[in-house]
Amino acid sequence: MKFALSHIPDIRFGADEIDNLASHAKGLGAIEKVAVVMDSFLATSGLGKRVEDMLTAEALTVVTYSGFAGEPKLKHIQEATEIARGADLVIGIGGGSALDIAKIVACTAASGEDAMHYALAANPLPRNALKKIMIPTTAGTGSETSATNIFAGPEGKKLWIWGAESKADLVILDPALTVSLPATLTAWCGIDAFIHAFEASTNRNAHAAGKVFGHEAMRLIAATLAEAVKNPANLDARGKVLLGSCYAGVAIDNCGTAIAHNISHAMAGLAPIHHGLATALGFEVSLPWLADADTDDLNEAAKVIGLSRASEIPAFVTKLMDDCGVTRAIPAAFSKFTAADLATEMRATENQPMRRSTIRDVADADLDTFASSIMSMQKEG
């Protein structure tokens, strides 16, 4: 077997590690101006002022972009880029949206190009990207270690910007920052991270090095996610889920995802839905079909989480989702669409890499079946 393992950013892990942010920033070189990217909720929660005070206390100039909530859009990147011009360092704080915006902005603010210049690998990323520190406050996307960055383009479709130049220089994993995350979001994000680890360890691109991270992520998340959901102040559980999410991010950075993410990205192409929920729903409806492949990698993944065979994984995942209180429902906005509409999105060009990487060949009829299962779910208002 031949494989390559992409570089992993420096990582600092520990409760209240964010208190060392200013010294970490200055340790990256000649840093004078810092652009902070965080969503509007975090910016008004007190964390924004805490971060600004820490940085300004070290004579650093701070500008903040917080004009977004939910999934990142092209306009958010464009707005953040304007604010970040002239900065030496970009700090992303929050969920995957904040981190993806921050990583893209570190490239666009340095080059002067629009994000669409780099979308879907149309052009190589600039080699002089700004320094980057990523601080996740959710345990789900693994974006802090990834070279992949996702945003909605001008037509609302999810697009990718990919390249090692967008990777963080430093990652701060502080479980104390995840304690206030609501139970629903803790569950959705954590299950998304589990799926990252599972898909990266079992798809056509899986390899031995990626599975080192993917398997450990599966172990950590499967053992502690329900506890983190039910007892949010449990820092040990929170920390293990956060670390598992980070490891899962390393795994997908090297091996990618598969059919569950094809489904979730297609769903986001139709109507707004939290990525973690969409991926969890797509995973559960496609998993029995996938487990029938009965590959060595699938059976190995089963053993990692204490099962005997791949055929037992669907029931395990359903129980995990039940234990975490996940409701199988989709937003009311999906009522205006049909299963055929969703299947069409699943066939879209931008979603084909995930379809092709799935360990089973995915026929159009399979997409139709998955789409019907998703669209038959309860619509929540």
C-alpha cells in the first residue's frame, strides 16, 4: 500500500488554554494586527471582548468580523476579507463556519482575489497566506486541522476551497469553550465527527495512517458523546469528544468522506439545515446498504467500537443517535421539494467526489432510495 499523510498543525489541548492565546499569537512571528472571525452569538457572549482584551494587552491591534450566523456564504467571506486586509494573523473562533471563513480569508486577504477565484480548485491558493490560529468551540467539523473549506456560492450551492495553504498554523483545543453548547448541537456536531471518522476509515481512500486517527476518533466519540450531551459540564467527556472531532478532522483531511456527506451536502443545496443533523440523517438511512458491502475496513471499524461485524453497525448508530436525543426530522422548508429534487442534488457535479469515494458503487437507484427516505421524514416548523 502507498499513501501520503498530510501535515498536522501544531495543537495545544487543555481546559482554559485560550488564556494563552496572546502568547501563542506572538509566537508565530512578527504579528502586529490580528483579524478575529467569530459568529454574532459568540461575539456578544463575552468571549469576543475576552479575546480582544487578551490581544490588546500585548499591544496587538485587533479587528473583528462577526457578521454571520449559520452556514458561511460568499458575502461573509467577502466582508471578512475587507476587514482582514493588512492583518498579519487571522484567528477563527467557533464552529466550522467561523473556522472555514477564517481560513479562506487568510488566503483572500493576502492575495486580493475573491473566494470564487479559488472555488473548486479553479486556481491554486496563494503561498503567502496570513498566519492562522483556529479555536473550535464545537466538537464536530474538524475544520481546525483540515485543508478543506466549504461555503455557499452565489447560487446557494456548497463549494469547496482546498489547499494546504489554508491550513492552520496552530490549533487550540479548549474543552471549556464547548460547555455552553446546547445539547442538540452537541449531539449533531458529535455524530457528524463520528461519521467523519467512520467514512474516512472505510471509504475507497482509506489507508493505514488515516485509520490511526479515524479509529481513535471513533473510540473517543462513541464512548463519551452521550455523556457530553446529558452532562455538559463534564469536562472529561467534553474534552474527549473535542479531541475525537479533531482526530476525525485529520482523518477526513487525508481520506475524505462518502455517501452520508453526499446526502447532507445535497440537502443543504435545497434548504437550510444544520450540517451535523443532515449528515446524521443521511448516515442512518444509507448505513444498512453500506454495511452490506462487508469489507475488511467495515469489519475493522465495527471492532473498534466493540462490535463483531459490520452488519451490527447500523443498530449501534441508531442507538447512539437515540441516546443523544436526535429527532429524525427535517425543517419545514423542505416541504416545497420532492425526493426527485433531492436525488438531483445528490447527482450534482460538486457532490460526486463523495459518491465516488463510497466503498460500494452508488447507482442512481440507490440515490433515489436514500432521497425518498430523507424526504419522508417529519417536517418540523
